Amino acid sequence: MSADKAINITLKVWRQKNADAKGALETYKLDGVSTSSSFLEMMDQLNEQLINEGGSPVQFDHDCREGICGSCNMYINGQPHGPASLNTTCQLHMRSFKDGDTIYVEPWRAKAFPVIKDLVVDRSAFDRIQQAGGFVSVNTSGNTQDANAIPIEKDNADMAFDAATCIGCGACVAACKNASASLFVAAKVSQYALLPQGQVEAKDRVLNMVKQAQKEGFGPCSNTGACEVECPKGISLENIARMNREYLAASLSK
Amino acid sequence: MSLDSKIPEGPIADKWTNHKNNIRLVNPANKRNIDVIVVGTGLAGGSASATLAELGYNVKAFCYQDSPRRAHSIAAQGGINAAKNYQGDGDSTYRLFYDTVKGGDYRSREANVYRLAEVSANIIDQCVAQGVPFARDYGGLLDNRSFGGVLVSRTFYAKGQTGQQLLLGAYSAMNRQIAKGKIQMYNRHEMLDVVIVDGKARGIIARNLVTGEIERHSAHAVVLASGGYGNVFFLSTNAMGSNVTAAWKAHKKGAYFANPCFTQIHPTCVPVHGAQQSKLTLMSESLRNDGRIWVPKKKEDAEAVRKGTLKPTDIKEEDRDYYLERRYPSFGNLVPRDVASRAAKERCDAGYGVVDNDTKEGVFLDFASAITRYGKEEANVKGVENPTDAQIKEMGKKVIANKYGNLFDMYKNITAEDPYETPMRIYPAVHYTMGGIWVDYNLMTTVPGLYATGEANFSDHGANRLGASALMQGLADGYFVLPYTIGDYLADDIRTGPIPTDSKAFDEAEKKVKDEINSFLNIKGSKSVDYFHKKLGQIMWNKVGMSRNEQGLKEAIKEIAELRDQFYKDVRVPGSGDEMNAELEKAGRVADFLELGELFARDALEREESCGGHFREEYQTEEGEALRRDDEFTYVAAWEYTGNPSEAILHKEELNYENIELKTRSYK
């Protein structure tokens, strides 16, 4: 708050009119960016400038701007969500950049995430993966058993929580040379695998979710670990190992 | 039209059970022939969509985001209340009911609040069954913490991400029904009008935000779960896309809008950094369990802190004013949100603010003593004899990191200050709106077949919401209330058949939506939508914010009307209507905020008392506390649209307190 100053930057932003159009990087100069601004506030400033000049503002996905909704997805200087670790684009601040910097901003690049416009991509494949098995089949009744009826070991509950903090942004896919969704799928598989409530449907869940990910066009996992490095929520690679164990066990017994 | 709240007869503890036993049901085979539209997929809309589909209805769910999982419930941090009494500290359904009515400063409807408290325990059972990973203690049972305005520990949580975990639970329940084909999900769609056929809500007009196409969707009933309208202030903790459009369009079609001036200003948010600020970030109320709020006792110290020449950690204990502990010894730092917010404003207005921004507004939230306290406990647990101060601090920091780690990280990210080493600087920000669409006990609005749930309705929180109760209400409405009460209405529709979309009502609604879009695009003025939104926000914050008076409110009403005129003359919306166009989306939302803002100020002007989050300077005690005027204002203000926000007609629903005595709220 106190060390606030203004910097001038050059932006190279991916512009693409629609899914069928050919895109290209456009260059923009932006002056007087406060280092206390978030990256998206800087993009707001760019858009305000474009609108005032009679141009067309850059379209990008964003909503909560608190790093939790998973909407924002910019590929900044060759990294999903930019240079800071454990961070979403909306929580990246301009103090990470210097006066005179040139910043490249691109959309996620993956076959399963087609570009809709500019920096906006279609991530509905993630929803379809969840629809294939990312749930416990329990109806709403008010008559399920008491919440404390099954004690859950704290370590397992904590690990399930850590896996469940995935925000579905797709940085793992964008970071992966194979555009694999393994970390995303594994996070959900792990959450349920670690909880007693997830056991009943565990086998179908892992088989169906993995199958759907393949069908959507996400690539295979080659254990490079780029996903874990770029994940804004620090979802651990151990989850992929757990998913693989679950998958193997399910394949052998089905 | 007179307001009928349809509160069932009988003792309060039996009302809901009796009501459920007496309302009509729809046979499972007939449910298959009935369609329900749900607008919004947060906790209220997601849970309602899933449950309605489980029951057998055909659900069409809409959200403006690219996935239902992104609704802003996801950002709720601290927790969800439930009267489970797992801690054995004397909690009960009655106590949760009492705390909520008292916390709401006696401006909520008793019967609705009791029902909320009653079903709260079912929510926790349901969520655990879904695999929501709540925090647990070493025995494997669920952990609880306390929140403001109560004297028990009834808040269930998942670190600082409770909203995320609950929403993903509701999303998973939706996914199961989407996979079955029972829910048709419309992502990236925005509702732009409700369609009324023969006096009943029978569908909506929605814009496909990818193609720009205007679509007609019909159903036998429409549920609005579209959240609150805090973004009328431009800066708030709401998501950038959160808006009033669905609720406002419904209001214009006949749904009364209740208590619009009841807004919650949350005491602990990261202060404004500058002109480019696009939104504000909340620091969970749970932090007040362990954080102590203070400002310097001496003005010169406050000034030195702002200049950066004095570190807060160098200010001696006796030179600090822990003003909440001083003013409210029995609740201390855990007073309700409205009380904490006003107290912060009082100190900053008096010149003790600690943030170096335009308004010098900010106070400290300090964890140093909690770190020491927990460090000593850990030393005992771990058997460290004669621990050094450094060891204590290290161990204490770990405990704090475990409880609030993600919040501390977020704070550091935004401000570049480390809250483990120096106190957080915080200030109140708009967070939640207690007001909303008027609904009866069945959650039906004044338009037959049109329902409102969650933050979009007004019913449960009165003039102030207690912490961890928004999640409770959203899920109570969606999982356990609406799916049953809606059956009573839909029982008449078992022979209706599909609602056609080629009727005159749909034609007219669609035309109106298209005309409005074209009008925005054709103004071709000189100023961006954000320019107007920021202007509106300034008027709202300065004159209709934490403290209000007659003169300011009258000025606000005039200024908002003028700004609205200017907007329709001079806004610039680039691009076209038949493509993805964020500026066009914003234009529609801001146009509605420009109308709502005026009604909001009018409601605040009309309510000549102070209660909860509504503080009228003319009505305060000698000590500066809110002065309620029960004789004249124990009612819900439900506004009827007449074509112009300033000419709305006020209808009053009298509030009767049969189970709780009306008292002056005291947290001293």
C-alpha cells in the first residue's frame, strides 16, 4: 500500500475475433500503471484506453478477483497466471513488473480448450469430466445419517480438502506439454478416494472420469510435473499417483 | 395488492412441519411433465437445481459464468452455521433463531428465521454425505469455530474456503443430474427478462453471451437465485459480474423489492489502494476470533504510521486503543458486523486511521497476542520446557497458519505486507445485501410462479446478517425449503403441458430486450460504462453508505437520476450485439443499478430510524449507537414498481414478534 508507484509498459496481447478467425499478437503501450494494481486492473486500464480511443476492448474471463472462482486464465510471459507462484492472474500484482517491461498475454493453448474470443477459451470439457463421475450419488433428503456418525481421520480429511481446493482454472493443462488434464481429474478422484463417502462408487468414478478426459482430447500424463509447479492452489502431484493406483485397481477388478 | 406472507398457523416450532404436512404434493410421474427454470448456480441456485431434478422435475439452469462452479458463493470464506450443538455449549434451534433475529436487529420475519435454524443441522448432514471435506479434529469429528454476534461455537468450516467446498458440493450434485439429463445447463447465458403469461411467470428471455443470440426459454415456474446487488456501490467484495439485473427485471414485471437499503458493510476488508481499484477483498470474519482490532491512541502516532515513519509494532501497548474491547467488553472483537464497521468509521473519521490513501481510512487487525498465546499452548503440548520468545512465536505462527494460512497469503499478495510480522490493515467494505425481492413463507414473490432464494430474497437476515449465515440460508432455501414449497404451486400444472414460446408475451418480452440492447449500442457516446458505474458507486458510498442522513439521501436521489440521464445520452458501448461483448453486458447491468440505486436511497430516506446496517445520523443514542423506532418501523418495506424508481409505491408488511421480545440490541 505504501510503496505505490507508476510504471509504463508495453503489452503484446493475443487478439482473435472468434473461434474460426486467425489470431495475432497486437502491441499496446500503457502508461501510468500503479504497481499496487492487480494484473486484471491493468487490463481494465488498457480496455478503458482502447474504448476511449474508439478501439475494441480485449475480452477476457474474470469474476471473483480473489483467486478462488477459477475464471481468469492468462498465459503471461510464457507462464500460466504469470510469474508469481501459487497465484491466479487476478492475484498477480503489477509490482511483479518493472518500468519499461514488455509483457506477453495469451490465452490457454490446448486442443480441448478452443479459443472463443481474444483471451477467452471454452473450458466446458472440465464440466463434462466432472459430470462423468465427480460426485457422490446421494439425494437431498435431510435424513442422511448424522454428520458425525463416521469419524474421519484428520490427516485424510485434510488431504481430501487439499485436493478439493482445485479451482478448475486449467493452468495445469496450459502448462503441460501434452495438454493433459491429469492433475485436474486426479484432484477430484483423490478427494473422494480419501473419504469414506467416496468409496461406494470409487471404481466407476475413476474409470469414467479418465475416459471422459481422453474423449475431450486432453493428452496423456508423462510425469513432468509442470502442472504442480503452475497450479495456483498447489495441488500435489501425489494426487496423480493416487489416481493411477485407483485406476489400476479399478481396471483389474472391473 | 396487499401482502400476504402466508405464515402457517400454530406454535413456531411446529409451523414448518405442519406446513409440509398440509401443502400439496406432485406425484412423481407428473413431475416429469413439469419444467422449472433456475437462474443462478450459487449455493441457492445450485442446491435448488440439483434437488428439484432429484425430485423429478425438468430443470433448466442458467449462469452467466463459463461454469456453474464459478458462482460467487465460491468466495465465501469463514464458515456455515448450524445448530448441531456438537460442542455442548448450549446451542439449540431456538438459540440460532434468537441470535439471527437479534443480529438482524428485529427486522426479519420470525417464522422464516425459525425454519432456517430448524433445517440448519440437515445441511451439515447432507454436505458431509456429499463428500464436502469440513475441518475435523484429531478424533475425526467435525470442528467448529465462533463468529460475530453469538456466544456459542456453531460454525462449521473448511479452512478459509468454506464457500468453495459447499459450492463444489452443490455443483457435484448438479453434475450428477446434468449427466442424467435432468438438468439442462446453460452456461454463459444471462437472463434479461422474465416472461409473464396470464399473470404467471412462465419463462425468461436470455442472451447467449458467446453468440449474442436472444433466446426464449419457457417453464412452469421460475426461480431467481441470482444473488445480491452490492455492486451498486461499484467497489464491493462481490464478483465483478455480480448484478441485480435478474432481480430488477422481475421487479419491473411486478415483483416487489423489499428493504433495498439494508446492506451489509463488512468490517474486515483490504483497504482501497487507488483509483484503478476494481473490487475489494474480504478478510474473513473468522479472523476476529484471534485478531484484535485497534488504532493508535494518539493522533500523531496515527499520522506517523500513515507516513511510514512509525511501525505499528513499535507502538506501545498503552498507546493502543482496542476500541471494540473498550466499547463492547462482553462481545469485544466479536461484535456483529454492522457494529464493528461503524466503530471503525467512527475512529477513522476522528483522525485515527492508519492507511495512507485518499481517505486515510483503515484500522489494525493484530495477531501478535494470538501468536504468543497459541505458541505457549503448543510449547506445553509438545513438552518444550522454558521456551524462548522466538520458539513461542515460531510455534504460534504455525497454529495461525493452519487456521488462516490462505487468508494471510492472500493479504500478503495484495498488500505486500506480512501479517505474521505486522498487523493487517483493514477497513469496512460493501459485502452483502439483506434486502432483495419480497417473498412469502413459500419463497414465492408477488408474481405467481416466480420464486426468489438465497441472497436474492429479503427474508431471513433483517437489517443485518450474522457471519456464516449466508451459506446457511442459500443451502436451506435450495436443498430443503423451495423444492417442497414449489410443489404446492406446481400441483395446478400437472395437466398444463409444455409452455409454448411463441405467445404474445414472449414476443413482447423479446422485443423489449432487443430494443434495449440496440439502444445501448446506438448511443455511441463518449464515456465508458465503467465511468458511470464508478460515479454511481461514489454517490452510493458517500451518501447512502455506512452512515446516512436526510439531506445526503435527497441529494443522492437527485444525483442518481441525473447520472442515469447522462448515461443514456453519453455512454459508449463498442462492438455489436451478435458477438461476445463484455461492455454490452456491463451496460445492461449498470443501467439496472442506476435505477435500483435510486430506490435504495429512497428506501433509506423513508426509514427514519437506525437499525442494523442502516444507520441514520438523526437517529442515534447519546453513545452513538443505533436507535431503532419500533413503534413506527417494525415492518418490511416492499416497493412496487410504477415506471419510475422514484415513484415506487411503498407497501408495508408488519412484523410480529410473538416468540422473541423486541429489545434494544446490546453487545456491551
